[in-house]
Amino acid sequence: MVAVALPVLFLLTLIGAWYLLVRLYDVPPQVVPSPETVGSELVRLPEYLATQSWYTLREVWAGFAIAVVIGVALALAISASRVVDQAVSPILVGFNAIPKIAIGPMLVMWFGFGMQPKIFVVVLLCFFPIVLSTVAGLRSTPADLIELTRSLDASRVKTFLKVRVPWALPQFFTGLKLAISLAFVGAVVGEFIGGGRDGIGYVIVAAKANIQTGLAFAGIFLLALMSIASYYALVALERLLLPWSRETTS
């Protein structure tokens, strides 16, 4: 109960401060809308905003799932082979440094104006933290534990499945939680540059063009809400699959 009450209380405090500052400094609604203006937009267009939110959420989870599959496969190859590690890791670091918005127009040219280029941007942003956290987790197994499995004549496959994978899972979930937050950034960036008339990113751009700042803030609020829900869905999954993790770490 406390875990829910404290964030809600803090959010209400922020909204109260926002309301007071807007009223105190008489900020024009075209610059920063008041909380009640944002609330009225959420009430005025519930079906439209729900449809656009669902579109963005599908982009996020589709790209996130693809990034998990590819990222874990590559992380397994890197952790299993020094040659693959030395060949691939520098390329990954360099590729991750490329601003994803710079290749957005090319993605539109390659994939068109549908959902595909936006999903691809999500994959690009999620991919690196998943690979990095999975590799770090697989390599974090204590050497004495590996020696113990060898002394018991355990095969490499059994050692991997029974020792390395469980040891790596907490760091793997850390990467997933970081990646899901980046996924929403990727989806909105894709919607900004990918054209089309779908998604919360489009809602924000269109609202700003029409000087509907309240609607733009409503879209930002929905993005934050979806991001929080997705993050804590992964937290719940982690606690379900790794009940021992919180007891064995500080």
C-alpha cells in the first residue's frame, strides 16, 4: 500500500505545484497549460487518445520483443566466443553512438510510412542495453562456482543452464527495464519523423502545430503512464520469476 501511496502523493504534490505556478505567474495556456486544461483534453477525446495510445503501445512492445530475441542471441554468441566478442563489440559501440534520428528519413524510404520504420527505431534503441546487460550477467558468474561445477563433472550445457543463466537473470532484467523506457522514446521519435497520422507522437506534433498545448501535454501524460505501467509489468515479472533475487542482494 505504501509503495502505491507515496508515488501518488508525490504526483499530486507536483500537480499542485504546477497549478500554483501557472496561476501565480499567469502563464498563457499556449505556453504551459494548467492541469485542468490537460484533464479536460483527456476527457474530451478519450476514444481518440486511447486509439493513438494503443498504436504506440503496439510499436513499443513489438520492437521490444524483437530487440530481446536478437539481443539475447547476440549476447550468447559474444559471451561464448572471444573471437565474436572482439569482432562484434567495437561495432556495437560505434553503432550505438549513431543518433537514431539521423537515420529516420532513410528508414521511411526503406519501409514506407507504416508501423515498420517506427518499430525499427524501437529495436535500435532497445538492442544495445539488452546485449550489454545480458553479456555482463553471463560473465559475472564467480570463477569458484564454475570450478565447482567442473569438479562435479557437469557438462558445459548443464553449467550454462543451471549456473550461468540463473546468475545472469537479475542483470538481464535490469537491461530489460532500461530498454522498455528507451522503447517509448524510440516509438515517439519514429512517429515524429516517420510520417503517418497514428500514435501519440503524431498527437503531440499535430497539437503543437495547431497550438493545442493542452492536448500535447495530455499526450505526454499518456506516454508517461504507459511507460510506468510497462516498467512495473517487467518488475512484476522479475519478482515472479526470480523470487530469490531480492533476498540474495542488498
